Amino acid sequence: MRKIAIIGNGISGITAARHLRKLGDDEIVVISGETDHFFARTALMYIYMGHMTYEHTKPYEDWFWTKNNLQLRRAWVQELKPEEKQLLLSTGEYLSYDQLIIATGSKSNMFGWPGQDLPGVQGLYSYQDLELMEENTRNIQKAVIVGGGLIGVEMAEMLRTRNIAVDLLIREQEFWDVVLPKEEASLIGRHIVEHHVNLRKGTEIEKIVAGDNGRVKAVLTKSGESIECQYVGLTVGVSPNINFLKGSGMELDRGVLVDPYLRTNLTDVYAIGDCAQFRNPLPNRRPIEQVWYTGRMHGETVARTIMGKDTAYKPGIWFNSAKFFDIEYQTYGHVWNTLKENEQQFYWEHPDGIKCIKFVYHKENHQLLGVNTFGIRLRHQVLDQWLQDKRDIFYVMKNLPEANFDPEFYTRHEKEIVTCFNQQHPSNPVILKSGIFSRLFS
């Protein structure tokens, strides 16, 4: 019987453990210094907001691990010794392995700003970060958040539930416009402001200033403005958590370099999830994909390979989702922040300013390439199939009701969307397909 060690108990590591157990009877040890058990990292914000407790974020009951013969070790891994096939733990113990999976996730980016290590300044990724945020924001009146990605807007929402004033500083001209096209970025920016967050565009920090008590008291911007605050959240992205691997012989770049089978350069060592970096990424995919959905797929893929069924990572159609205060976001396929030369788009926005949908398609053959949707839920299976089948935009418009996944009694907008599309394409008007969805909701 082999001994398989997994460093990290996030979605990637635990998915690998579960699938390894389904496929065989090897000894499996999951090591993490963060928490005793796997929890839903995306739910951290709801603990702070009082909507959930930590216990509510655990997808599995505590007895699940013993029942499935999955050993859990609470410790940080300090060093990898690949020649001896051993891990040095923070407890001082050595743990041996036959096969090793590195699933250590990410850590918050820090860019060397003066004052970034002051009390009251932090990132937000781990459970320890959440505990620190709880302590740092007790009895404060004003916070500054630096960076406008998904974590930044989550932190803003968390703080606003406690009536803490928030300035959100972004260096871009629109919120998250390195990812979102200008229409969607503008819509989300307006929504953030409507939730009483002071969104300061085109603003970068020079340094973080301490008060007489040694804690943060202000942020100084590159324009020379001083913004008083008692808390600073640094949410300028995350990086693979791989410092403990330096000097181990592991080939590293920004992350742990892996092949399509998630194998590293070291024998019997694999890397998955946020910390893995593909040497040769698939077309239109990033070398590092720090997304919950891809982490889960990594775990399933590496388990099959370790169990003798060599399986290359083939993620299929790109998908991601998020939430910006009240607006749910889904993206399918590829919608870049600026159109490529061969691309065309159709954008519809509801007059209420909190719902929109964008379709990107090929200029010549009209093949659907990607969809962004805000405030309108779509059926993942339908969109995924349309993109796989290379359906054109006219087919998509005609069959749009099939894709709607909004709850019962929600207002549906297919007619308005198609009417707007036809106004832009008068030479080839679309008639909504008559079917159960259109009959029920016409």
C-alpha cells in the first residue's frame, strides 16, 4: 500500500483526496496548518458578516474523514526533502510519502509599500486572515482598500455591513477593467458606489503611514493626498504559496511548474490548484488559473493519473462566477476586456442599471465565442453545449429562453434582448423559438 501525502486542505487537495479514495485503498494523509477541516473559502466573508459560522462552511461532517479513512494532520509544511521523500512539519516531525500532491493555494500579494507590515494592514485569503480582520476592524470608523478585484469588493461589502466607511482605491479608470469590458466595468463601478463605497479611480498608494500608537493612521497616495483610516486592506491579487519549496530542487517560476498531467520535475510529486503553473498552457488559458472550478478539476485529474489512469488536464469551456454586492456574475468562453480583431459583440443593459448581458462572436461566421452576464442567471449546461457545438449568434438569440436559469417568478428579459439585437441586425431578424419556455413566460 502506498502513502499519498497532500499538502493543503482546500478545494484542490480535498477533491484529490476524495477521488483517490474512490479509486483505491492507499493511505492518504492531508496536511494543513490553516484549519482542522476543509471549509468553503468563498464563504469566509459570510462568517464576518454574521450570516454563517465557521461550522456552517464545512461541506462535510467531521466524521466523514474517519469513515473514509482520510487522515488529517494539523501542521504547516516547512521543507520538502524529495530525495528522502520526506516533509518537515512545523511540529518538528518528519512525514514520509510515496506520492506527494502540493495543493498549497495562494497568498496575498505585497508589493513592498512602506508601512505594509504595520498593525492594521493586511490581505485576505486564509482563515487566519479572517481572524486578523475581525481583530483589526473592531471599533474602527474608516477603512481603505487597495486594489479592485474580487477580493477587494468582497472586503468592501464585509466592512459596509458594520457601517465602516470605505475608500476603495483602484489604479484603473474603471473597476476591474483589466478583466471586464468597459460597459460591464462601468456598471459594477456604479453599483459599488450605490452601496456607499467611495470608489477612487486612477489612484495609487505611495506609502502607509503609522500613528503615534504604531498602528496605521493614513494612506498617502502618489498624488500626495493623505487619506486617514484605521485599517488598510491590501487586495491587489494573490500569488502561489510556494516559498517553502525554494531550495528543494523543485522547478519554480511564479508557481510550481507542471506538465499537462500536473507532474512536477520531481519524481512522484504533483502540483494542483492555485499554486500550479502550466509550462505550456492550453490556447486562451492562463498558465496559473486561481479559480475554484479549475482547482476542483485539477484534483479529479491528478487522482486518476496517480491511480494509473494517466489523464491530461482538459478543462473544456472556460467558466467562472462571482458576486458584486447584489449582482451575480457569470462568464462563459472568452470575453476579453477589449475585442480582438476578428470579434464582434452585442451588449444589452436593463434600464435599472444592474442587469446586463454581452455576447461576443466571430465577425465572419458569427460563431459564439463568449458570454458575460450580470444579474441574469444562465444554465451552465446550455451555454457550455452551445460553445462546444460552435453555435452562431443567431441560433443563440433564437433559443435564448432555453438558457435562462432565473428563479420562478423573476422577470424574464429575452424579448427585450432579442428586440434590441434585431434593431442592430435588421437584415437578419431573429424570431424567438416557440417552445415550453417561451409559452410559459411570454
